[in-house]
Amino acid sequence: MTSELRSDDPLVFDAAVVSDLTGNADDAEFAKVFVSRFRKMLPERVSRISVALDDEELAEAMDAVLSLKGSAGTVGAGELFVLGGLVEAHLKRRDFASAAKVAEDLPAAADRVHNALTVYLGEAQAGSSIR
């Protein structure tokens, strides 16, 4: 994975971040709904980035990566947040080749977070593949 804008490896998923969403430790149900929704939307978010980068559509690519980055940060998906930040930085320089190179790591990172969220939600692993 590219390491140009970070000093250490982020967590795939930090459950403490998502538990802080409501500010009330007793409201775990809201956190689970949010995590479930994030997990459900993850494949489409990753796909949007890939398609926009392939088409070199700056506005669409930036919108897609900011959507992923923002939601990943909120849910505690640190690795996706960092990768999103790297893609964003390259897009700000209109460097589609470098953005696409970093984005190649997104499907595998999304698979890892999908699996971590499945465990968090207490569901059986379904062998996700986000490509």
C-alpha cells in the first residue's frame, strides 16, 4: 500500500469510533444500523471511484472519494479513510494515474473492513469480494 502521506498503518476498523457516534454507550443499536448501512453501500462507493478514475471525471471522482472517506472516517474504517485521503490528494493535483494506482488498493481494503464489520455485527462471514 502507498505510504506517502501517512506514518503508520491505520486500523481496518476501530469499533470505539462507531460507539462514539451517539455519545451514549447505551445506544449500540444506532451504531449497528449505521455500520450495517455503511457495509451495504461500500461496494458501490468503491466502484464509483474506479469508474470515475477510469473515465478521468474529476468532479465525479472527487465526489465519490469524499463520500467514501467521510463515511469511512465516521464509522472507524481507518485504512479506507487513509486510502481515500491519498486518492483525494492526487485528484487535487489532477494526477489521475497516481490516484488510480492508490485506488487499486481499495477493493482489498474494502474486503477487510467488510469482514471486520461482519464480525462487529455478529453475522456469519459471507466471503465478501468487493471488486
